[in-house]
Amino acid sequence: MTAKPVDQMTFEEAIKELETVVGQLERGDVALDDSISLYERGAALKARCEQKLKEAEEKVARITLGADGQPTGTAPLDA
């Protein structure tokens, strides 16, 4: 695990660490207290990944297309 705060991680960093956490928990090669800490870290990493995916989806939803089908810019989500 890295010491980097979860809320400062990119999607790629968070998903990579989440995969590591899941692997450790699945193998069961950590003590109970460490398992609890890993589970909590994993939950935070999962939430970060979901947040970053939602942000990406919102950006894609704002892309507007011109008459020729090419992106022309972005528009508010509720437009």
C-alpha cells in the first residue's frame, strides 16, 4: 500500500491499489487487525474509483456535437 491519501489518487492509482488490497484479503495472509484496516482502505479506494468514474461520465455527457457529428465543445449537464 502507498501512503498517498486516497482523495489525492488518480483513478489508475486507486484501482491498482484496490486490486492489491483485494488480493491480500482473498489470500487471507494478513492478521485480523490488518485485515480490518485493509478492508477500510479498500472501501475508501472503491469510493474514489466510483467518484472518478462519475466525473468522467459527466464530462462525456457534456460533450456537444455539431451538425457534422464532430465535438464542438461542452454544454451544461442540464441543457
